[in-house]
Amino acid sequence: MATLDQKSPNVLLQSLCCRITGKSEAEVAHQFQYAVRVIGSNYAPTIERDEFLVSEKIKKELLKQRREADAALFSELHRKLQTQSVLKHRWSVLYLLLSLSEDPRKPSSRVGNYGALFAQALPRDAHSTPFYCTRPQSLALGYSERGAALSASVGTSGISSLGVYTLNGPTPTPQSLLAGQPPQSAAGGGQSLGSRLAWTLPVSCSPSTLALPNARPLGPPAPSTRVVHPRKDGEVSETALVRDILYVFQGIDGKFIKMSGPDNCYKIDSKVVLCKSLRDTSSRLAELGWLHNKVRKYTDARSLDRAFGLVGQSFCASLHQELKEYYRLLSVLHSQLQVEDDQGMNVCTEGSLTLRRLLVWMYDPKVRLKTLAALVDFCQGRKGGELASAVHSYGKTGDPQMRALVHHILSLVSHPILNFLYRWIYDGELEDTYHEFFVASDPNVKTDRLWHDKYSLRKSMIPTFITMDQARKVLLIGKSINFLHQVCHDRTPPGKITAASKSADTPKDAAELLSDLEGAFQEKIDAAYFDTSKYLLDVLNRNYLLLEHLQAMRRYLLLGQGDFIRHLMDLLKPELARPATTLYQHNLTGILETAVRATNAQFDNAEILKRLDVRLLEVSPGDTGWDVFSLDYHVDGPIATVFTRECMGHYLRVFNFLWRAKRMEYTLTDIWKGQMCNAKLLKTMPELSGVLHQCHILASEMVHFIHQMQYYITFEVLECSWDELWNKVQQAQDLDHIIAAHDVFLDTIISRCLLDSNSRSLLNQLRAIFDQIIEFQSAQDSLYRSALEELTLRLQYEEKKRQRDEEGQWAVTEEQEAEEKRRIQEFQDTIPKMCSQLRILTHFYQVAARFTSQTGHARGFTATRPSHDSLCFFQSIVQQFLVLLMTSSDESLRFLSFRLDFNEHYRFVFQSAGQHRN
């Protein structure tokens, strides 16, 4: 049995040193002294005391060596050990065994210090940031006893991970210490902040101060390596400045360094005696305090502001996270300073904190704080998506460290935005209390205007990493879901319309999406967009007959159903010839139903026919039924989204124009019928040949003009525009495309039918031509009535003469013959008046045309004395109309002028008229 001396800690420790190194007691004196100092130290390691993680690490090492049986045996023994109360510090024992298991002959597999030994086993929050990567750096700082270079590991988001160096060089492993090897720098760089700064004890302390109570003296203490810098009388020591600087780092005024309000910076009291180099170094270090205050002031002010929104609070949380890493670094520096105070080191030594070392160690944190401060300044007054855009703009830098920092902050800031986005595109829900999302909702808009006015884009809130096309698709997706639910009353769950993808549950998920905006993120948006839009169009076409209603507009309001329009006009002619005030809508509705039953319109869908109706416009004095009659088409429900009130107003304007043009065609047909029927009857009246010839020529010109206008309107305007609309509707990917194509269609026909503001003068001229066609019909009817009355009287006179002659009487007496000649002469005297009436109308229109071109009104002329050389009224108006067509900016209207005057007839007529006047 061993004696008590042999069981003393010093003896056991010395035996352990001899056993590990394989040397005698005299040869391991140096290693033994260092081991006594380490064991006798009064500080605790900065590694988390987690027995489970250490045991898992041991089992993992055994599995790496393919010792599965030993790993199972260790697990069983560890379980049994946990049930016993023999050992109270099982974690320490396991930690020591794992440390001793490291092979000193394989430095590449050896962890550089005690902190790095369990860097991978520590929880994630023990590292500087959850997004962790390292880049080893080295700084040539000399150490007399250890002779090793400083090393630092650089992380991607935490301040302490960027430029935190081990204060007294790398921590030596137990093997290297006991074997007398110089300490090596940590290779992995994966240590936590505490592990990188834990081993900061000054090596100048004597072993006797750290020896165990029962340890026997091993020799004289080691000589001190303290370096004393000479100071002037009253000069502040560097140690005191270091202590002040550590307070300033946290935004707290020190004894010598205080915040200057007027200068807005930390300044050293002018009364303090200090050399220039220390004063300059202190001023440079004090800038971190000012940067810290700037960031902290922003977070403190905004964290309590609920109106700042979720995005703003995420931004503040990211700043708090960075400040937390910064505070970790300061806590370790304070610990080092406390150790020096406990050991009585009141002057600077090689192992103590100095301003120069602080300047080196705080370089990277200072750069990061500058970035955060600049970001805070740039984000002032911003919130929501605008704030995310500001953060994103700062990530466009060539510095990988700063880019990683901003990317990490952006992942936190954009996390609420992506959650808003996924909730909107997959559920149609918009819970944006503080107006941070780029989709806005107006609660005052009614259901009938949901698609057009309820939802819109806040362009200022669209993050710069989301394109305008993506934002438009996001708006359409959620709007389509709400339109289906609220307007179409379709209760299909959104999950059956499009498969919901995984949302950005964590900032890490948000970071992954942001790193692949043109890939995974674009695919999510496109998939939801195509599925939702396709389903909405299917519902509109299947349940609400959208395309059938569109075709009905073409057939009825745009006069595409020819047999129906012709028959309707025949039936309405007696009614519409009456004054507008004598019309009744129920009578016109009955005529409409009769026209439907008598034509192919009866085969249309009943849903379409019940929407077709008659509408009477506002009556003006002197209007007839032709001026106020109009067809109407009732729209409601989802189809009213496409056929809005504005669109139906356009349809009404186009219908009135087309109806008037169709009436002109109908009127000219009646004129031609009258001429054909009366031509043979009036052959016996040679005095009418000149007037009838003039009427025939004028009617032919009118027919040519109206036919060319009808061709232009029917084919070049309506058919071409309709074909283009139908192709766009068939290829439409969403409802907005259909609405846009329909609006373009209406704008095109409004413009080409001369109904827009730019064609007002042309429309006035055309209406004047239409009015003169009506006037010509009235004049010709009056002529034919007078001529037929005269013809009837002449035939009666001849018949009376024949009857008297058959009776053997004189055919006529002198009085009767004289009366007959007098009556014939009176009729012949009216013929020049008829010609004069045509010339008067010609002159009236010329005056009206001039007045119209000046004032824009079609009816504003006054009668003047007609001239002898007045040309045909129709030719005069057409000539002015052709001039306006030639000067039009629309190419199709200029081509129309060529067809109307294809043989230059009007040009020749007016050139001759000009020469005659000259």
C-alpha cells in the first residue's frame, strides 16, 4: 500500500509528467512547474460544462477509429457511472481523458487549445454567429516565453468572430506544454469567443503562487519579465487608459475619456498629462464607443416603437445580435483586465493589455461597427420593404466580410417580408398591420371594384431584390385568390389550386431563398402564378361564360349580327321616324324580341339574350327616335370586372356611331329604290330630266362614299381589331391580360371610328355629311311627291279628254285648256326652285363647314343669299372631309382618303370650280 507521501498531489503530478514524457524527475522540472501553475489556477475554463456533449465527442472519436465495440462499451460504462455518486465532477474527468487521448505525433488532428477542443460540440449560440466559417489570420506579435504568433479566426456575421485574437497567443495543448513544445496556432478557427481569449494568464507569474497547498517547494521562483515604461510625473499610466477605453467601448464615460457634446465624440480631458502617441491611440480607439452609441441609440429608440413593424423589429434584432457579439469580446477583455488586477500587475508587461494590442484586436470590430452605423444612418425614416431595399443596397460591396455581414442582416430583415409574401400567394391573406408589405389593400372598395381598385402595389415598398415583374405576379396571385372567394364565390381551398411550398420559417430559409432569387424563388412565384391564373380563367369561362359574352358584344353592340340588325331596323323604322318624346321603351323592347325570334339570334344562349335590352338616350329638342335609340347589354357579377362602366360607355358611343352609319346605308337604299321606281313614271315629264339626273348623280356619289366608309369601319376597324383581340384573349395568362387586351381593342375602335378628341373635326365633318344625306332624302321625297302629283293631274286631264271625246263632245274648252296650261306653267316654274333649294343647301353647308372648322360645332350656320356657281353641297363637304383625312396622323385614315377619291374626281371638280371663280 502506498504511503501518504506517495499519494500527495505533487508526487502524483510529477509521476504523471514523467510517465507522459518518458523522462526522469530532474528532466521534467520545467514541465512540472507549468503543470502546477495550470492546476493551481483559480479561473475556470470558458467551455460549457456539458457532460453529454463530451461523451458524444468521445464516442464519435471511437467511431472514427472504427472501434464500434469500444464505443458501445463506453456508452454502457458511462450510463452506469451516471447512476453512481462516487464522482461529482464527471465532466472534468471525461474532458481530461479526451484531452489526453489526443496524439501529440499528429498535430493536424490535434485541437489547438482547450476552447477549440469542443468547438464543434458546443451549441450554436456559443459561436459568434449561426452562419459560421473561418479564415485563419496571423499577426507577428512577439512573446518572450511562448514565442508564438497571434492568430485570429474570422466569422461571417458576429463582430467577435472578425478579428478577435488570443490575447497572449495561441493556447498550448497539454501535450505540447508537458513536452516542452512551443504552442501552435489554432488551425480550425472554430473556437467560441471565450475559448479564443480564455488562456490569457501572464506567464511571468511564479509557480509558487499557483502551487497547491500541499505542494513542496520546487526551487526559486522564475524571474519576472515585467517591462516598466518610464513615465513623467503626474502622467496617466497606460493601464488606466486601457481601463477607461474598455468603458468607452460600451459607451460609458471613463475617468479620463468622456463624451464631448459640442464635438459629438469622445475626447481625453485636456488636463490629463499624456504623451502624444498614447493620446492619439486612445482617440482612435474611442471611436468605437461613438459608433457603439450610434447603433445602440437607434436600436433602443426603435425597439419600443410598435409602428416600426415586423421588418423594423427584425432589423433591430439583427443589430442587437451584432452588439451581443461585440459585448462578448468586451467581456473577455474585462476578464483579462480583472486577472491582471488580481495578480497585482499595475504596469504594462508583455502579457498584459496595451493600447496597441487593443488597436490591433479591435480593427475588424471597428470596421463592422462603421458598417452598422452607416447602415443605421441610411435606414433612418425607412420601414418595411423600403428598409429591406436599403439593407440590400449595402450588400453590393467587394469586401466578402462586409458582404456576409449585410447578407446575414438582410436574411433577418427580409424574413417577415417573405412570410407576408407566402401568406399572400398561398392563402390570399394580407395581415400587414403596419403597412410594410408591397401589396396594399383598400378596405373601402366594394366587391364590384375588387380587381381594379382594392389591391395595388406600393412601389416604394418593393424590395430591390424583387423585380417589378415578380411583384406584379405576387399581386395577381393573391388578388386572384380573393377574387375567386369574394366575387366568384368559389370555395375551392387555395391548397387545391396550387401546391403550397415551404415558407421561410427561419432566417436561414430566407437567406437560402435570397441567394437564389432567379432560381428557387422565381420558380415558386411562377408556379403559384400560373396555377392560380389558369384556375381563375377556367372558372370565368366555364361558370360565367366570359368568352361568350365577349362575342355577344361583337354581334349586337358592334352590329356583327347582320341579319338581326337589318330586320331590327326594318321593324323600328316606323317607330324611330316619330319624335323622340313619343317613344315608349316597352314598345321598343317588344320589337327587339320580335327581331330576335325572327333571325339567327334566337339560337344564342338564353343567358346572353336576357341581358340584351333597349336603351333610350337623353332627349334634346327636335330629336327623333333615330337620335335616342340604342341597344344595351346588362353586365354584373364577375364579368363586370372586364366590362366595366367605362367600357360599356365606350360600347354605347361606338354603337351610336355604327347605328348612324348603318342608318345612312339604309336611307340610301330607300333613295335608290325611289329613283328606280319613279324613273319610268316620270319619263313623260321631260322638264324634270335635269333635276332627276342631278339626283341620280348625287345619290351615286353618296352610295360610293357610304360604301367605302362602311368597308373601312367594318373590315379595317372592327374585324382587324377583333381578330387581334381574340388572339390575345386565347393566349392570355391571367385576367389582367384579358382586361388590357379588351381596353386596347376599345381604344383602337374609338380612335379609328373618329370618336376620340383628336378626331373631333373629322367626326363633325362626317356628321355633317350624314345630316346632308337625310336632307337630300327629304328634298328628293318632296320632289317626287310634287312630280307625282303633277303627273297624276296630267293623266287625269288626258283621261277626261278621252272620255269626252268618246262621248262625242269637245275634248276641252278654251277655258279648261288655258287652266291646264297655267297649272303646267306653275309646275314648271317650281323646277328652278327645286334646283335652287339644292344650291341653297349647298351654300348653307359650306357656311356650316367653315363655322365647324373654326368652332368645332356641326350645327352653327346662318342662311345667306345663294350664289350661282355654288357646287353640289355633298361634293363640298366631302372635299373638306378628304382634306382632313389627308392630314390625319393615322395611316389607315389617309388610305381611306385614297379610296374615297380613287379617280381624283373631287380633286378635279374643285380645281375646275376654282378656275371658274377666278
